Amino acid sequence: MVKDKVVLITGASSGIGEAAAKLLAAKGAKVVLGARRESQLKQIVTDIEKAGGQAAYQVLDVTKPSDNERIVQFAKDTFGRVDVIFLNAGLMPNSPVSALKTDDWNRMVDVNIKGVLNGVAAVMPTFLEQKSGQIIATSSVAGIKAYPGCAVYGGTKWFVRNFMEVLRMESASANSNIRTATLYPAAINTELLDSITDSAVQEQMQGLYKTYGISPDRVAKVVAFAIDLPEDTTVNEFTVGPVNQPW
């Protein structure tokens, strides 16, 4: 059941995170939003509350372990517990390896990999103590298939895929009742392309997304489905994208 669950969402200030927050709140969840842009978080919480939902926010930099620990504690202080963490923060500044955009490489590792690890480390003690919880993470179709221009981004998303599968296996073996789900979105119209610093790659990707991209609320519905499953059931992988996207 989604209703009354406390769901913590990272990368919640736009795109899939925002759409998931609004949909889950509409279904009766209590959502806690984390991201770096406070003005957008504040507006989303206002929108949710005007619609009759329950929400709170805290500014969050997922690359900082202390920020992740603070928002987990904030969720517990505000709503009494944490039932789900949706690790959705991510960057995609794609470029050819030969362009040597090493700053972009490091940013992706920090956010896409360390951000996931920091979130899991922050919430895991609570889930183990509760003997329940759900961890949902956003990977990418680039975490399933290899694409030119996506070497580092894809590598970070392959990491998420492997990490989440091992987490599922370990949780099952330990009987910790922690459910996992990994999302592999394809062309979803979010702000993800804004982080691309290589002009040629950005132009190409914008053309593809303009042709194929679908709304982030489509992915939000998958998140809601995963949470709504019975507590003894998990669907651990979801590939979701436009019906007409061939790549």
C-alpha cells in the first residue's frame, strides 16, 4: 500500500523525482523531498499541500554523507519513520572519452554512484532496525546497453544495476524484509540533458528526446506500482520508456 507510507525522494526538485512526489502524495503517502534547489522544493511542497497531500523538504547534496543522514533523521522526526527511499538524483553530462572531460566524469561518479551509496548508508540502519523498508534507485537504459558517448555515465548506471541486485540478494539472505527496485528509464523529458557540456552531444540528444521523449509522470507510475505491491513481493527491475523508441 502507498497510503500512509513515508517516502524519501532524492533529486526531487524536478523531473521524475517531482512527478513521483506529487503522485505518491496524491495516493496518500507522506513524502520527504531532498535536492539542492530550495526554491523549487518549497514550491513542490506547497503544490502538494494545496492538493491535500502531506510533504516536507530539506536541502540535500547527495554527495555529502552528513546531508543524507540529516534528511533521514528529518523524515523520522517529521513523520515518525521512513518506509521507502527513492534514490533518484543523477547527472548525465555525456561526451566522447577522447574529449577528456574529467570534471564531468568525477561529477557523475560523485552523484550517480556515491549519491546512491550515501543514501543507502544513511537509511540502512533504520530499515534493519524496523525489519522493513524499500530502496528504489534510478539507473538508466545506459545501465543495460552500451552507447557511444555514454562511457562514464553508463558505467555509473551499470554500477547502480549491480549494486542494487547484490543488495536484493543480501537482503533476501538476511531475511531483513528490505525490498529493492531498480528503474531503467529511456528517453524521459527531464532536465537531464541540461548537464551535457559537449555541444555536439547535447544537440544530438536533444533531437532524440524531442522525437521520442515521454513525460516523467510515466516513470512515477512505475514507482507507485513498485511501492504498492504486497510487502512479500518485489519486482526488482523495471525498464520503462517510449513505445516508439528503438534504441
